[in-house]
Amino acid sequence: MSRHENPSTPSGFGARARSLRAGGKVRAIASLGIVLGLGAIGTLAAWSDSATATSGVFSTGSIDLQLNGNQGNPGAYAFATLTKTGMMPGDSVAATLPVQNTGTTPFNYTMVANATSSALAPQLKVLVSTGTSNGTTCTGGTVIANNLPLVSGGAANLIPTARPLAVGGSETLCFKVTLDPNAPVSVQNQTVNTSFNFNATTA
């Protein structure tokens, strides 16, 4: 007698196959959902912002000391009014010289007198003041250097203490050069050249 199988009842193998197929589909769908979820998280962009600050302009100022409207550098200003020939003991000559600040910043200035090598140099005494000149002497104002001798082949520090000068400011100096009344006979027919060297630095 043959066994009758109900075709509507799944066999053990077929049932397992269908179950695996069904389970595989579930797992595939679940896996697909995980992949999609990871993909969605990976494509999110962080919000961001940026800003920039620009500085102002940087620039330099200038120091510009002039002598009677002349740069005096690199070519020296010809202080022609301060000259005298044929001097005798006790003779003097005087002249004024404006010192000007034509730069963009205040400065302090000093000054030395350089003389050529000559026995006459120390016999010449220099007075510097803020006074006025009549061609022979300085009158009024404040004395800055009081009859200091020139240095043969060297420098006499006539304005050792820096003097301030504001932007656009001007100060007129009076120079008086006197041959010492006790100058020795040995300095007869001697000559000496002098340069007054100004130096300005920031205040």
C-alpha cells in the first residue's frame, strides 16, 4: 500500500528551503536597511562658518633736520656768514643758523664741531646760544656752549645735551667764534676749517 503525501504540506527539505529563502530575504532587507542607515549618517555635513579681520595700514615716519632750509646731507650747507680772515687776538665773528624739523616726527638733536689739524684750532673759542647776531657777537637768548675751544683734528662737543624740536619747529642758533686774546705768536698766518655736525634722533 503506497503512502499518500499531501502536496499542500511542505516536505521537510522544501520547508527548510522556503524558510531559508524567507529568512534570507528578511536578513537581506535588514542588512539593506543597515547599509542605508550608515550611508545616510556618512553624508551628513557639519555646519561651519568663517570670518576675517584686516589690519589698518602700517607706514613709517621720517626724521628730517634742515639747516636754514638746506638738507646739509650729503653735501654740507655752506655756513658762509660764519667766516673771518686776518683775525687778531680778541677778534670775533658771529652768525645765526636756523635748525628746522621738516620731518613727520619730533626729534632731539645734538651738535659737534670738527676742526682740521691746526695749532690755531684750540685758540678759537666757540659760543653757541639762541640769541641774535650783529655780525660780531651774539646777544640775548640762552647760552648753550660758552666759549669752548675747537679741537685740532677732533671734535668739540658743543651741544652735548639733546635739544627737542617739534614737527614743523625751528630754532635759530647764534654762533660766535673768538680768537683767544692770549693767542701765541706761533699761530700767526694759520688757518683752520670747521664743520658743525648735527645729529637728530627720535624723541
